Amino acid sequence: MNDMRPLERIVDTDNIKISAKGCQVYYGDTHAIKDVDVQIEDKTVTAFIGPSGCGKSTFLRCLNRMNDTIDICRIEGEILLDGENIYDKKVDPVQLRAKVGMVFQKPNPFPKSIYDNVAYGPRIHGLAKNKADLDVIVEKSLRRGAIWDEVKDRLDAPGTGLSGGQQQRLCIARAVATEPEVLLMDEPCSALDPIATGQVEELIDELRSQYSVVIVTHSMQQAARVSQKTAFFHLGNLVEFGETGQIFTKPEDPRTESYISGKIG
Amino acid sequence: MADATANSPRRHGSLTTTDPRTKRRNAAEARFRAYGIAAIGLGLFFLVVLATSIIRSGVPAFTTTVVSLEMNVSQAEYDEAESGMLKTAAYTKLFITKLGAQLREAGIGDDVQDDAIERIMGKVGSDMRSFYQENPDSIGETVTFTLNASSRVDGYFKGRVNRETLVDSRFLVATDLDVVDALTEAGIITRQFDWGFLTGKDAGVDNPGGAGIGASVIGSFFMMLVVLVLSLPIGVAASIYLEEFAPKNRWTDIIEVNISNLAAVPSIVFGILGLAVFIQFAGLPQSAPLVGGLVLTLMTLPTIIISTRASLKAVPPSIRDAALGVGASKMQAVFHHVLPLAAPGILTGTIIGLAQALGETAPLLLIGMVGFVAREYPGGFIEGFVEPNSAMPAQIYTWAARSDVAFYEKAWGGIIVLLVFLLIMNAIAIVLRRRFERRW
């Protein structure tokens, strides 16, 4: 970040969406993320797994600069989105977050109507010229969030009145309404029951056709079910990164193997 | 039973018998509940005592004793009264003569002396004169005057004055009370609700019957307007900055501690600060609601900042995350989402701060709102801020300090008016809270 040399804008393939190089994160004196290099592909679901406190959520929040809101958090190294360093001084985090949407662990709809929840992002980014445009965006987003059929008759009802699973899908619809390119999901199913989890997982698989999805999860089964690439974090290090199938069947690192087989974590 | 326990391997006794330790614990709990109920009972008892004593002492202030009289002042009498040196005395004389004549005509007390009537009536001349000055058309016509009797006659009806207390008095003598009784029987002297107390202005020390709290209510109103207009935006803006935007470092810590300390500074300190800064340095007018409002703003700001910050803190961080996550700027997140959710708390804190300021007396002592006799209403809206006036608590203080017992009663009445205003404000706070409260 302090390195002011011209950026190397070499992207290996068109497929790489996000590329982190030598990323270090400090919380005060704590070194939370140690020298992480990772390349996240477009139109792919990438899962971050690892024991609690290993830094996977911290790293996820670096990808749309949500850590900026934490005063004591400091980031070094670079994270490139389409070849541009998102920690460059010229980058406005607000524009970045419109491109990199986020879904949080606990469903957090605004205490407003379902319609306003989805319409808020497009409104502040000026994506709709008029009410009709906005209606179209809201419907499209709610359809992508696989919740349209359940709420189309009560768009004026408060978003907080929905069930937990519906709230989370509403939050996903809200995140996709700003037409992001990357969707970050921080344990999106940890507060949901198995049925709602199944619905959200199905949705994630559908979203893959249009977005690059990064999901943090505690459930290894979930990572295996929804992701194509998996990254295993341990004590702030990125231990292993590769094809999901390979990570779960033939892990190279002994730490990955012991985590997957339940010996650590 | 004992055998069974002895034979069985269980380590605890039967569940149906309580062991000594449990008994002690239960007794401690019962004692604690008793203390709690006793404390609440004591509090309620004092509340009832306070309320009854306020109502008992204050309610008489809302009634007054009046003399109603139909009379006709001719142009000649008017001219004669206006030509004299002591004009109001001439009117008083006119009134007394006419009342005396009517009494004798009606056959009440043939032996009633005019000076007895003068003692009963007090100074009615000025009221009469101002009536004829404002309504010159009424000269020569029959007009019904309803004028306050003297404060001692009023006191006779309210139980403050009786024949024994009047033995040495030269303002009202015991035999006058017989006349008063006769006039009451004739329906000339009556008691009625005293609208003048609610709407009137303060009067001089010799005229408690004419004193009202109205002008100082207006003074308080203008002061509260200044407080609201200044402290709400400044307080809310300061808290939003401190809570949402300011970096957390040594400086903001110092500011935070100082704001909390400021809330505990005695109000008289703000008063002397106001005297030094607003009146002596800035040259603002003395006794003006503007200055009072500025001083009370200083006092109210910490309260508003503390309550606003508390309600901003109570908004779950997930709402901020949600807004930032869809690409809202920090300010959009605060103004679109956090502030509306914190609004009920902010409103409640503001109204409670205003209610505190409304009842505050000490700072007003120092900026001259106490010595001032609020004889006039402000001339207009702007004048309401800068013309000298009193405020409700300052007026109550002034009345309580005057020697005439009738003013003491007025002070209690003023307290009732003040408490009614406070109750209304608290009720508004509750209603707003209920209305704007949203769940998340």
C-alpha cells in the first residue's frame, strides 16, 4: 500500500477477478493475516474454511474494505480487483463496495419495507432513472435472490418481519441489486436452519453464473457442496488453496488434512 | 423415613425438607424483597405528601375574590377625575362613593363608612382608569365592573385572615369583615376562577391579587425556544461526529470525559459564566430570555449529547454494515439508517433536557431574571427574546421571597403551573417514543 511504484497490470488470465499479493493485516499489535497470496476466479464459488479466529472473515472483509471502519486495523500488501489495487489512495471505498457486494453472517435487513431494502442500493447509486426502472430492478433482484414468489404480494411489508432464511435471501437480493461483480458472503447460513441453508446454497450455485462468489463457512460439507475452489486458513496463514475436490480428498499440507479429518479446529 | 435416609446412599436429604442453608438463603431473599417494597412504599408516601401539600397550598391561588358592581360614570365625573393630580386615587374615590351609595340604597349596612369600603376594595382606581382610557365610549353608560377585592379580603375567604388576626391591622379591621359578609350575602362579593393568574403579568409587592404567571410563561416559552433551536442541532451534530466519525484517540477521550463532567457542573456555574460572557462581554441585554436561553443551552447540551450518543450506540452495528455493504457512504449510512433508528431516544433525551432547563432557577438568578418584575408582555416576537422578562421558576422564586402571604400562595400556584408544563413535556416524550420506536 505504501509502495508507490506503477502497478504491474499483468493479469494471468481473463478469469482472475481478485488477486491478493503479500497481504498482511494487523489489528493493533496482532498480526491477523500473514502474507496471504490468493487468486479468486470469476464465475466461480471460492470457499474460505478454517478454525475460528484463523482470519478468514478478516481477509474476506479486506476484499471490499469493510475493515476500513475499524480504526486499529492496518493492511499491507496489495489486493487487485481486475488488476487495480483496491487499497490505492485514489480508490473510493464507496465505489468499490458497489462493485463488491457483501452478505453478512446474521441477516440484517433494514427496518424498512422489503421494496425499500432492495431499492436502497440502486437509489443511492443512481441506477434507476424513474420509479418504473426501480420496480424492474427490485423485481429482478428479488428473483435472483430466489425470494420473489414469496414476497411479491407484500413488498410493502417490513423486511424484518420475514423468517430468518427469507431475510438472508432478501439480503442477498439487496446485495445483487447494485449489480456487483463480486459477492462476498460471511458465513451466510450460520444463523439458518437446514432447510433455509439448502435454499441459500442452491441460490449461491445459481449466482455463480453471473458473479464471482467468495464464501466463508464453518461447515466443510457446505464448502464441499457449493464451492469449486477452497482456501484453508490456519492461524492467519493461507495454508492451502486449490480445487475443492482436491483439498477434500488429497490435501497436500498435513494441517489441512488434520482439520478436514477433525483433528484440529 | 429416617431409616430410609440412613440406609439409602443418596448424598442429599429429602427434597421435601429444606436444609438450613436453603432456609438462610430464602430468608435473605425474603428480607431483600421486604426492603425493596419498603423503599418503594416510602418513595410513594413522600410523593403523596408532596403532591397533597402542593395542591392544598397551591389550588387557592387559582381562585380570587371579586366585587361586581354596575355603575355609570358620567362625562363630568370622568373629566373631574382626569383633571386631578392623583388620578387613580380619584377613580378609587369615585368607585367607593358609588358603591357606598348603592349599598345604602339597597339597605345593606346603613352605617357603612366609605373608608371601610376602601379597605375592602384595595386599589381599584387604576383598573377603572385604564378601562375608561381604553373604552372612552363607555363613559355615561352603565358598565359592570368585576374588580379584585383587597388581598386581605381574599385571604379571609381562603382562611388566612380572621377577626383575631386583624386586631392590630390598619389595612383591614375586624368590623370590615361584617361588611364583607353582608356584601357576600348580597352577591356583590363572589369567588371565581382566577384567569388573571394564568394569563396575567406580575404586579408590585402591594398588589398580590393582580399578580399572574402569564408573562413569565411567555418568558419561559421564548427561553425554551432558544434552547431547542440551539441545543438540538448542535448536540445531535456533536454526538454524531463523536460517535460515528471521530477517530478514537486521546483527544476524543478527553472531550468525552469533559462532556460527562460538564453534565455534572452545578447550574449556578453556568449562570455566572453567562453573566460574564453574554452580558458583560458580549453586551446582550440583562434579564432577557435570549440570555437565559443561551445559558440554559450550555446546561442542556451535555444532557442531549450524552443521551444522543447512548441512542446512537444502541443501534446495532449490523445496520451500519448493511448500509456500507451496499455502497452507502458513511454519512448516508448514518443519516439514512442510524439516525432514524436513534430518533426516539434522541427526542426523549432532548425533551428531558428541556424539561430540566424549564425548571432551572439558579442560573437565572445571576443573569437578572429574578429581581425583575415582569409587568408587561413582550411587544412582539423579536422583542420576546430581548425585552426583559421573567421565567416561571424565577417568578416563583420572586413571589416566595415577598413578605405578603398572598404571594406565598401565588408561589405554590406557580409551582402547579410549572409541574403541569413538565408533565405535558414528559407525556410528549412518551408519546413520541411510542410512535417512532421501530423494532429491528
